Amino acid sequence: MTNDMTQGKPFKLFIWFSIPLLIGNVFQQLYSMVDTIIVGKFLGEEALAAVGSTGSMFFLVNGFLLGLTSGFSVMVAQRFGAKDEESVKKAIASNITLTVIVTFIVTVVMLLLKTPLLKLMNTPDNVFNYANTYITIIYAGIFTQAFYNMSAGILRALGDSKTPLYFLIIASIVNIVLDLVFIVNLDMGVAGAAYATNIAQGLAAVLCLVYSYRKFHLLKLKKEDFKVPASYYRTHFCIGLPMALQFSITAIGVMTLQSAINIFGSSVMAAYTAASKVIQLVMQPVVTYGVSTATFVGQNLGAGLYHRIREGVRTITFISIGTSILASAVLFIFGKTLVAFFLDNPSQEVIGYATQVLNYAGIFFIPLGLIFVYRNALQAMGQSFIPMMAGMLELVARAVVAYTLPTLIGFTGICLADPAAWIAAATPLIIVYFIKMRKVEQRMAVEGNTKIL
């Protein structure tokens, strides 16, 4: 069922909408973690380092497509909030068309660029072949990620955060089973982990698309729904492309950091990979709040209820801060134990490096959480330029710290790169949001019109 977020208390709406999203995100991270754990336990430190070193390359592509499909779903949320069914269908149809075209182009380009990127990132010789094999298979199957993100984004724009969850849980279980079969039983190495990921995500995409088409009236598109005015495509790109570039800019920053990490060798690479997986797991609540914020703001924008936008963003900000504090506590208390899951008999050196990463991340978790809230709020309001510029600041801060501080303070400089990037990105997002809302309220007071933005 769809969910109208233009009515009711924002706190209750956020909680009930976010719970299925959070469960789905956690499952997605868990099966990603299982990939890493199985690779580390059964294939060794070098294979783990290889898979971890390609994470930023995967995010470069998947983040771009995720940002694009998320941006394409903004118009769907706005039209749904405005109760314009015909426009909703055309927004969905144009979303599908653009996703198919862009995904094909991105897949071809990245398969051609993968080897030069690995070399550019200073990938050590002892892990290069592992990394090249893994990322080749992942890139060849990137369409599975794109189609799942597209269908899930459309459903969430309509207020349905449960349907994508069910199929993601199924995919998570399938991925774990295939990991064990391909890696342990069939001895397929890192290629087995990549195939398992693609097959599981493809299953989630197919199930989500088929079920949604059969179950939801708004998603039963006809041929005439694909006869879409050019304005729809322009609007999709005006919102989606800056969001996609923002994700890509972030990914380039992560790749820059990974390049600096690779210089330290496979042990540090393995430690950072394990720590990153733990961070990604505990940050899922704040990631979820970002998606909830986008849906809430998009629907209320379409309905012209700007007072609810301010109320909702204020509510989710407090929720995000509280959750970030809890996540930090988890890293401080259980970080070392969680890291140990990823390696078979890890050395104290590796554990020490990983724990250091977690401790510094935990200190700065609040600005990380606020990035997701305010970035998604601005994007849902059609303000894509500032989030993209915030991404640029994030890239610059991460790169500068990663390539300057390590020469002065060693590995600690690597640990400070992400926190510096989070602060650099969060600051302009928060400032611009409040400036934007203040201007809206002033114009509303002068013109007596709630439909101003």
C-alpha cells in the first residue's frame, strides 16, 4: 500500500516509514558483510584487501546510479503528493526509460575503465588480480543494482517502504547461501563472491518489479504512459544528475582515500576494509532517515505544505542526533569484537588499525547523520546544486587530509580523512537549508500564499 505523508504527526510517520527501510538496509549491509567475512575467513588477507579496495570503485558506479534513480523518484513523490495520478504514471514511465539507457552506457564505460582505475589507485601487485576479477564481474552485473534501486525508489516515493524490504531479505539469504556454495564448496574465489552479489541483487530487482506491477494500480503502466513530454526528462535530469554527480564526487573522494591507504600495504587495507564494514552497518539508521526525509519533503512540497517540511526536518534532526550518539557508543564498546569477525586469527596490528578507524569515526558521527537529513531535504525541494557543491567540499577535504596528515602523523591522518569530509559537507547543507526555509516563510508572510518555493 502507498503512504500519504502529508497528514499526521511527522515523528510517527518517520518511525513507521523508517523501520522497514532500516531493516532492509541492515540486511543489505549484513549480506555485504557476509561477503567480506567469508572472503576473509576462507580466502585470506590478500583477497579481503582486494575486495575491500574495490569498494570505492563499486560505489563510484552504484552511487551514481543510486543518486540518479533517487533523483528520478523525486518527481514521482511530488506528483503523488499533488494527487495527480496521470502525472505520476508519466513520471514513472520516464524514470524507467532513462534508467535503462543510462545504466547501459555506464556499464560499458566502466568495464573499459576498470583496469586503469585499479592502477591509478595504487593497488598492490599481490592483490591486483583478485581486485580486477571481482570488479569486472560486479560491473558486468551493475544493471541488477540499478533496476532494484529504481523500483525501490519509485515505491518509496509513493510511501511504500515495506515491499522493497521483503525482497531484499530474500536476496540477502540467497546471497549468503550462494557465497558459501561458490566460495567454500565450488572454490570459485573472489569471483564467487561477485557472482553471488549479482545474482541475489538481480533476484530482488525482478521480484520487486513483478510484484509491484501486479499489486499497485499506479504502477500498471500502458503504452501511452510512455509518451512523455520532454519536460519530464528535463526535470528528471535537473534533479537526478546533480544527485548522481554528488554520489560520484563522494565516491571519488573515497577512491582517493583508498589510494592513500593502499600505500600502507595489504594489512592496513584489510584492517580498513573490516572497519569500514562495521561503520557502514551502524550508520544504516541515519542513511534510512535520509530516505525518509526525501519522501516526506517531496510529498509535502507537492501538496504545498511548507510548514510541515520545517516541522518534519526538525523532528528527524533530533532523531538523527540521538541515533548517532548510540551508534558512536556501539563503535567504542563493541568495535574490536565486530572487526574480529572479518579475519581468521587477525594480528594485533590489524585489530589496532581497525579499532583506531572506528574510534575516530565514532567521535564525528553526528555531522555524518546530519548530512543525510539536510542533503535529502534540499534535494527533495529541487535544490540539487548545493548538495553537489557540498559533495565537492567533501571530496576536497578527504583528499587534502589523506595526502597531507599521514606524512605528519602516520595512520592517524588516514583516520581523520572521513571526519574532515563529513564536517565539510554537513556545514553548507545545514546553512543553506535554513536560509532557504527562512526566505520561503518571509515570502509566504508577504504574499499570503502557501504554494511558494
